[in-house]
Amino acid sequence: MKKFYSILFFLYLSMVYAKAQDINSLSLQDAVTEKPFSLENEVNQKALVLIFHSTSCPFVKMYEERIITIRARYQNQGIDFALVNSEPNPENQKASDLRKYVDESGLNMSYLMDVNQDWIKFFHITKIPEVVIITPSTNGLITAYRGAIDNNAQAAGSVTEKFLERAINQILKGEQPSPKQVRAVGCNVRSF
């Protein structure tokens, strides 16, 4: 009987934690500014694009110039950008190294450290790079789009579908992105 009540208590705590963990309460440390980065405080324009990133993923390297171009095109239109590094091993994710990487690569945006992979789990990210667009709504923050940047990681010149740009353009027009989700291609998320 004690075992039964223990299981019920554990389930209750799990449900309480799940309800407490909503999109408005998500926060991580920014390696660039060394300050907390809270979604509730940072999504104050039209949208925030989170780009799940890793300095060791070859697919990320293929996309970096496109990411820089997209950020430059939309940053003055109320669209903010941030990278999210979810390497599970803290030795691989030193703030000083990530700050140096942002400076040298020309990415010039916040680089959030998701060491416990809370955001990876919350947004159900399976590939690197994968993007999530967060927008404000009357009921708080919502995920407007999740998935691929475009349909050709290996050859920028052969891209025929620009999923991220289409979603941003739809948001700027006051529309909901369609499709709302596109399967991303890239490195598998490491959770060890």
C-alpha cells in the first residue's frame, strides 16, 4: 500500500512540474552577455527565432551563412534571433568559447546555454540545426513554427523551399505560419 501511495505522490509531483514548466517561464544563461535570457522578457517584438545549434555539427556549418543572411534581413523588422546550444557535457560548452565563436563567425546574436537540455525537451527538438519561432499572443507566448530552415542543407543554391523565411514573412503579415511544422534535417540531438 505504501508503494501505491508513493507512486501516486510521484505522479502528482510530475504533473505539478509539467504544469509549472510553460513557455513563459523558460530561461537560460546567455554566453554572450553572461546574463539570464528569459523568453517572457525577450519576446517583446513580433517574434523570436530560436536556432538550436552546435559548434560541432557539420550541418550547422552549412547553414551559418544563410542564418547570418536571414538575421540581417529581418532583425530590423521586429524579429529577434538567438542560438541555443544544448550540448549535454558542460566541458564542451564554456561560455567564453561560445562567446568567441559568435564573435568570429559573424552570427552576432545571443548564444544560450541549455546544458540540462530543458529547451530541447520542451520544444521536442530532434535535429541540429532546428528552428523554433516564438510569438506573443493574448494568452502569452506561443510556438508559431518549428522545424527546418529550408529544404537543402548541403547546397544553398539548390534550395527550393525556404521554410523559415516563409514563416517569418507570414508572421510579419499577421498570419499564422503554414505549415506550422516541417521536419528538420541535420545532426541528431545528443542526450548523453
